Amino acid sequence: MRAIAGTDQLFVTTLPDPEPEPTDVVIDVVAAGVNRADLLQRAGHYPPPPGAVDTLGLEVSGRISAVGRHVSDWSIGDEVCALLAGGGYAEKVAVPAVQVLPKPLGVDLISAAALPEVACTVASNLFDTAHLDNGELLLIHGGSSGIGTHATQVAHALGIRVAVTARTPDKLARCQDLGADILIDYSTEDFVQVVRDSGGADVILDIMGAAYLERNVKALRTGGRLVIIGMQGGIKAELPIGTLLSKRATVHGTMLRSRPVEGVGSKAEVVASTRRVTWPLIDEGRVRPIVDSTFPLDDVEAAHARLDSGGAIGKVLLTMG
């Protein structure tokens, strides 16, 4: 099969077709999502977890072409998408069956590749971790990103007020179209003050890490929950413990890729929760994948450049056809 190999300089190579373990399925890949984790791995900063292949790619869509002998929930020919620990930039990938999701109704198979990573990230962090509830205020940093566009739609569909930060008027306008109530241009506005003027955030979904830590805590209301899922703004900062205590607030840090396949806090739990919480909203058309652009596998450099430019709204995808 053809797959992407290499780190700094990416290239297409030929690898043996994967064989399913007893609890795996093999997916003939139609499309793969491009994520910032791929860019970090390419730069040598985010190695795959032990046992995972070093081929890039954390999510795919396609058709099942083989099933392990202990798999009963999936059949050859099923159209699916899947969350991976790696290996998605390839024509075929083996994945634990518990990490597979059915292609949602009304979503084409290519666009389905835009869903697994963002949907699992949003469901696990906003609902399983932060217990976001109807009527609360959610602040999303990077509202026009793949995660941001998905989180905005899900929260809006569930009756949650949404505030987003983004850099340009066109990005903010797209966020508003998707259901955002409060639009914050972080290049000209202080998100802390804007959110405080609205009563403070009940939950903050943060991709920045260190750069926003103190300001995020200030933006929380009493009982608020800060969930950090990225480190684009650095890895070390001082935590204003006094403010945190006075607000009876909490800070959570989570990562998806390094979770075990099964057990407490596993990918299996996350995928099951995502299917329960989010998939009905997608099937009903209340949430849809937001695809910025697609590139053929041979143009992986251009796909990475598009994501790295910061100009994408929604997901960047690679197609195998």
C-alpha cells in the first residue's frame, strides 16, 4: 500500500498491507484528517505512543475490508470513520474495532474523515470531563479551528451559550453562522473583559496552554472549569492559585492520543461517549463536518502548509483516490 513516511521531509512510500489483530478491523482509507499533532510529530516533538505505527494520521474514513476473528460489531463493506493512534496517511490502516464509528447519515464518506478527532475531543472534554450543561457559557479559543467549529455546533445544538475567540472578521462571521453568541477578536479585544461582562465562563476549552493560563482563570465564573487540550502558547506558566480557590474553580489537562485502547479513561470509552452524545446530532443534521480544503495524498506538503498557515476554517483533509 502507499503511505506517507518520513519526518521533516515527507514522502510517499510502499508498505506492506496491514493485517487485523483479533480485535481489529482494516479500513480501506478514502480520506484522512490533518491535525496539528501531525505537524508536531513531523517536527520530532510528538512521537507516537508505544506500539503505534510511526506513519502520520490520527483519523480516517473509508470502508472496512477485513475484520479480526473476535470482531462482531462490524462487517466487510461497512462505511465508517475511526480514531487512530497513528497510520492514517495510508491506503489501508488497521485499528481497534472499539475506535470505529459509523459514517453518519447525510455525510459523504470523504467529509466523515473530518469528524473522529474533533468529535471525540469535544465530547470527552466538554461533557465527560467538564460536565458542560444546558444554559451555561462556554468559551472556545480558536473558534474557527476544526475543534472550534465542531464544539460551537454541538454546544449550540444542546442549548449552551458559546463565546469564541478568533483573529479575523471572516473567521468570526463563520463562527457566528455555526451558532456562536459572543464573538471576540483576540487581536483587538480582551477576552477576559468580554467574557466577564457576560457573567464569566462556566467552561473554557483552551488550546493555548501557558500563554492563556492566568487570563483563563480570571475569565472563569465561580465554579468554572478550565480544560486545557493544547500547548500552542507554551508549556510553563504560573497558576493563580488564590483566584482559583476563591472561585472554587478547577483546571483539567487532557490528551487523547496517549489514552489506552480499553479500560477507564480509554479511547473505547471516549468513542462510545461520542457516539452517544454527538452522533445523533450529526444524523439529524444539527451538526455537520466543516471542511476547509482537501488535498490528494501526494500533496501532503501543501495540506500541512494550509493547516500551518492559520488560515483554515475547519478541517484540512487528505484524499487517497
